[in-house]
Amino acid sequence: MKTLEIFSGAGGLAKGLELSGFKHAAFVEFNKHACESLSENFDPDRVFFGDIKDFDLDSVGTCDMVAGGPPCQPFSLGGKHKADQDSRDMFPYAIRAIERLAPKAFVFENVKGLLRQTFSDYFEYIILRLSYPDFASKKDSSWEDHLDELRSIGKFGYTGKKYDVKFKLINAADYGVPQTRERVVIVGIRSDLCLPWSFPLETHSEDRLLWDMYITEEYWDRHKIPKSLRPVLNAPLKEKIARLYNKYGMFEPESLPWQTIRDALFDTPDPKSNHGIIDHIFRDGARTYPGHTGSDFDWPSKTIKAGGHGVPGGENMIRFNDGSVRYFTTFEAKRIQTFPDDFIIKGAWGEAMRQIGNAVPVLLAEKIGCALAKEIKRIAVRSNGSVQKIAQPF
């Protein structure tokens, strides 16, 4: 199964898809440091450093999947909110890749802000363009005019490629990532393949973490934390625990517990110690202030962020139970994003954190990739190893 990675970043999505069985035909990335990271961890001959506008899609050949994270700044809650008016909006080029390559499937990831009400028409436009990639707009027409036509596509006798497109707002913590990271994932499967795909079910929950912490206390026992060093329960948390009793009674939640920073870093040495891990270097200067309190050690991390003007302090700090804080090291941030320990991120700390903050958590990408790979493999079985591309009509 072959995939083209566009807007690859450091390769979080690519690594997860690789672990789920996909082979990468090419990586397209504009950032120099991210390309250096890709070249360290994947075949450097397949890394295209440059603008996607200049990448030859025909060089890829046949392709099972197109995947990537079109730049999210136009939709970010912390950005300028220009959407389609932002020159960094790369969704049109993602759509062009689908139109040209006709992959069996695609998967794109973007920020939660994409679902904001003010962007609703443009988001609908993105979904419809992905659904009907061959339905081009008329010359000099606006995207709003094209949207109106797409909404009435039945009148045009469309016979081009069609994709069954689904999207979901996903919290990575619900899939075992030690981070509360909400992102929109868009998946499309070519309609002629008739594959009944749906997003994988959530496997982890906040309820189970609280249950293990404050009802069975298994969490603290597992980490050998005495009661004197455990966080003090505040009123809102006491109320939440009381609701757990009412909700589940004597039966524990069936899901696995959310993973915490402590879970992720349980075997990680103190960054100030002589540990020999090249990207686990202590960085001084962390401090708290309103809105920047850090990520509690015994809770999933806040969303690791790239930051438009450098790395924001609050989200990328650990806050320990004694109130002290320090910055995540690059090694620790990789763990939070579920990269393998030996995955190399090039660049100084700020640049490395930018790449890590922009990445799709590897574990989440792997779970989505496994669900897609399972369906794509069914095609091969059904067709004795080959699938004929159907061009007319779906």
C-alpha cells in the first residue's frame, strides 16, 4: 500500500501510517528543518523540499492514499482567522492531489478551529470539493459560486471521481495519547470501492483515569506514590468523582484510562542528570503567569503547540504537584506526541518544539491507518490482488 505525504511536517502522520503498513512514495514539505527531520527518519531520496505548487504529482504514479496536514494557521483559534483569504490555505492543493492521483483513500488533519461557525460555508466547500474532486469551478468564479454549484451537483450529470467523506473532531487522549489534543480528521474513500469505513472507536477515557485515581487508587499504587505526595482534591474534582459512583455503581468503566504525563515519562531520567540522551536537555527559564500554568504531571498534557511567535510557555511546561514547573525537553515532547524514542527531530529546542507541536500524534495516526489499511486490503482480496480504476460513472 503506497501513500503520498503532503504538508508532511516532521512526519508524525507518516510514521503512524508506516507502522500501520503503508509505504511512502514521497514527502512534500516546505520547511527546511522539517525536511531535515524527514530525511533522518525516512528515505531522504523521497523527500521533496519545496512548495507543493512545484511538486510533480505525476512522478508518484499510482497511489493508494494521500495524507497530510494542510497548514492550519488560517483556521487556528490563535491565528488571524482568514480561512480562504489566507495565502497559507493549502486545501486547494490537497484537493488537486486527489483529483490528479485518484487514490483509494485520503486522510487530512487540521485544527479544531476549522469547525468554527464563521468558517462553516468554507468547510462545507472543502468537504464537497473533496467529495467531487473533478468538478472544477468556472473560470474566474469565486469559491462561493462554486459552492452553490456543488450543492446542486445532481443537476450537472457529474460522472467524475466521487469520494465518501467523513470527518470527526477527535481528542487524541481518547485513543491513548497522553495529551488532550483536539483536531479535525477528514477521511475519504473512493465511492466505487464500496468500503463501509468508520472512525475507530475511542479506547481511553477521563472517567476511567479518575476511577483508577480516586476510587480504586490503582494509578497511585502502580506509580508507588504515597498519599502524602498525591494532589489535594478540590471541590469540583470531588463532585466529579461523586458523579462517577452514580454513573457506574460497582462496575468500573470499560475503557482504558487516559494516559498521563507521569505514565508517558515513567522511565525518563531527570534532564539534569548524566543520562546520555542527546535530545533530553534541561532548559531553564520556565515560569507561570495567568493563563500559562503548565501541564499537570498527573494528567494528560495540554496540547503541545507550535506557536506563531515562538513556543508558548504554558502548554509546553510540566507542572509538578509541589507547584514547580519546567519546560518539556525535546525527548519528553516526543513521548507526549507518541513518537518513537529514536525518532530524530532536527533543529534547536524552539524549532524542534515547533515541529513536534505541528505533528499528528503517531499513535493516533497508526490507529486511523490500521482502520484504513484493513479496508484497503479487502479490495486486494476481493480482486485477487488488483483493483481496476473505474473512471465512469460512480
